[in-house]
Amino acid sequence: MTIHYSPLTFHVPKLLSLRMLVLPDNNPEWHSFGHLFKQQSVAARTILLREGEISRKAYYIEKGCIRLWFNNNGKDVTFQFFFEGEGVSSIESFRTRQPSLFTIETIEPCILHTITQKDFQYILGNSPAIRKQIEEHNFRRLILYQKLFLSRIKNTPQQRYEELLKSYPKMLQRIPQHYIASYLGITAVSLSRIRNRK
């Protein structure tokens, strides 16, 4: 595993102004907390957190992509992807110090900005505005997970693939096909058949 650390080289609001904002970039309070973040360069296929471990860091992605997966009887099941401008952590573990229910792994070489659980709590405790914005972000993320859950129940693999193609076309260009198949709940062979129908 190759990880290189360096101080945060730009203001947090710039980082958070990318796609899928965690927070809007017009909040000057973030300037006060920029020193709490550390930049790190991480190789592809690096495990940032293993299933069953306690999460002690949250990550914001400047460059690269990350997947979340869990072990199901010896088979890894991918259920979420994160890209530039998004924050990722095992939030339940990060906030409650319970074992993580899933693994966090880089897919591509990444540039990440990390913050510890202690420093994150410090920010929340000293900025009601940031606390409120993070709560709103978590609420939007909950809605997204609800939609993903219902899609898995209601839709056929073909429909799920078409929905993914419509909503996240760039994802299909960057993510290996076996991860896409796992995310859709099908085999790589089934995904190949669906793609060949197009």
C-alpha cells in the first residue's frame, strides 16, 4: 500500500465546490478548519478501511474514485461508488466507533483529503452552520440509498443498467465491468449480454 501525506494545499471550500458538493463553497468558516485536513496520494486498489475495523478517518476525493463493498459468503459485493468532489466514510463506524459494515477501497490512483474523527467532531462542535449543512447532506444521501434499495427490489437488471447508463454515463467508462456487474446485482456474463443488446 502506497500512501503519501502532505499538508492541505488549498482551502477546503475549493475542494468542496466540485461535483456532488458536501458543503457549499460560500461558507467562510471552512477557512478556519483547513489545517485539520491532510492530503494523501493513494495507489489504485488500496484498502482505506476494512470491513469489521473501526473507522477513524473520513475522506474527500480530489481525484480518483472509490468503491464500497462487503463480503457475502466469500464473495465481495459492491454497492456504492464515489468520485471527485465527494466525501466518503463508514459514517456509522466513524460516528459511533462500531465496526464498519463494509470495506472502502480505491479503484484508481487517488488524491484524498483526510480528517480524523476527533477533528471532525471539533468542527461540528465549533460551527453550527457546518453541522447543519452536513446534516442536510446526510439526509440527501439517505434519500439516494433509499432509491438504490427500491431499484434493486423493483427493477430488472436491464432496467437497473439503463438507469445507471442514463444517470451516470461516465461511471461506465471508468469502473471495471465486474464491479459494475456486482453493483447491479448480476454476473459479469449477464452484464455482457445486456450491453450487447444495446
